[in-house]
Amino acid sequence: MSKKKSESGKTSEKLTRLDIDEELRKKILPFCRLKKGEIWKDPKGKHKVGVLDATSISDTKKLFSKENAQLVINDPPYNVVVGNANTQNLSKIDIDKYIEFSRKWVSNVLSVLDEDASLYIWLGADQNDGFQPLPEFMIMMREFEDLKTRSFITMRNQRGYGTQKNWMSVRQELLFYIKGNPHFKVVYTEIPKILGGYYKEVNGKVTDNFERGKSGFIRPGNVWVDIQQVFYRMEENVPGAYAQKPLKSISRIIEASSRKNDLVADFFSHSGVTLLASEMLGRKCYAMEIDPVFAELSIRRLERYRKTGKYGWQWNNPFPEVLRMKD
């Protein structure tokens, strides 16, 4: 599908959200190679993608068999309704049911975690409903004694939502847990050191952080401000996938918390970003996705990268078999 220009010369994404457009989904499903319970195995022998349920222990065993993951990166449904008329379609259930859903998939993650492993969980907080499910989820996680809290990361989105009567919401929460004593590698951002300060006396001389630092760039803390939120003008954009995570954020996690050839897992594949980042960084990835449409998207994104070197489709259509465009 080619890009369409408006009178103003601007371009926009032409494929509607695949999680809420039932008519479009019906047209796409015949072109999805996997049905419920089926697993795609990478012809190159590296990755797997399954149309599987993250809350099912039998599905988990089917995907992993006897293998264990050294890193799991999950971006589950947030149980948060945000924004405008379009995003009001995001699903929301009773908080107790949501926590029970979360408890099941976390248990399944634990069943495949290596002795020394890391777990990252993207989550949201509904500022219009008691900030749920973030506090309930964090308390629930205390039940899993094998998991230890490591950090509470905030990623700043460049675009946000809100009204004229509240602060603009631009944050994205990321919880970091560990099991055992996993690998961690210090990485650096692309932001140069531009702020002085942090004065300290060393060998009788007062120095600032510029002088003491080992790099001319910033070591990421637990507030990430240098990552661009994905939107249709970016090559990595996957049309139809709502709230996809930036490739740079997932790559940062993988670089810091895994080694080459490690097994990285994602129980909620969605746009396939964990699969793609694992391929790019020399890791193996096993991904689950309960929706065959997004499982197909994940596989196609990997195949497109291998064929063209591109990270996504920008405003183009990942399903050229389907000609429908959003007006």
C-alpha cells in the first residue's frame, strides 16, 4: 500500500488499529499462517513464535519445552483507558480479575526463567482510576519470592495525553526484577555529557562529573529521556499495532541484561519488537501472541528485516494482500 498525501502534503498511517477493526481483521485472518496453538519455527533455527496464551502453563511448556530464558521482556495489556474516542476501545476489566490474569502469566514466566535471569515488565497507571493497576501489580509481585526488585524505570514519551486541567501524561513505567544473579552490562546513551555538577574532591583536587566520567556520554539511569516514541513517520513503525515499544528501548534492555546467543522471551509479542531486537543483537527469541494477526505481524517484521534491512513499514501496509485503507 503506498502512502497517501493530503492537501497539506502530510502523510499518515493508512492501516487502522488491528485490535479493534473487526472487519479488517476478518480480511487479514486468512493470510495468517498460524492458528490457535500452533508455533512458527524459524527456518534459520533461531526463533519461535506461537499463537499461545500467556496464562496457560501447557502453552508455555509447548513453546519452551525444557529450555530456560535468561531474559523476559513483557508488555502485557495495561487495563488502562486513555485519551480520545479512538483509544477508549482499549479493554479494561475488574482490577481483581486483572491481577489474577497477571498472577497466572507471571507464574508461567517463572517456570521458564533460568537460575540467573532478568524480567522486565512494561505497565501503566490510570491516573483517572486510582493509578491502577500499577500499585496492585507491584504488591502482587511480592508473592513471588524468587523474584527480587531491581529498578523502577520511567521512559518519557515525546507525545502524551491529557486535558487543560491536568499535567500532560508522558511517562511509561517499566519494572525490573531479577532471579538469582543475572548478567548486567553497563551501556551508554547517545546523549553527550552536557550538564556539569556532582563535585567531589579527588586526591586533593575538586573535580566534577565531566572529569571523573569514563565516557563522554551518559550512562542511562532509571529515567529514559532519549528514546523517540514510535509514530508513523518512523521506519520502525508497524501500522495497525497500537502503543508499540520503541526498538531502541528493547535493544537497550537486551544489551544490558543478556549475552550473545542467550534466550530472550516475550509473552505478549504484539508488534514483534522483542523478536526483531533479538535478531539484530544475536540473541534467540521465543515469543507468544494470543492473537494470530499480531503473531503474523511479528513474523513478517522479522522476515522483512532479513530481506530488506528495514525495521518496520513506516506508513506502508504489512498486509499487501488486503487493499483496504483507512479513509
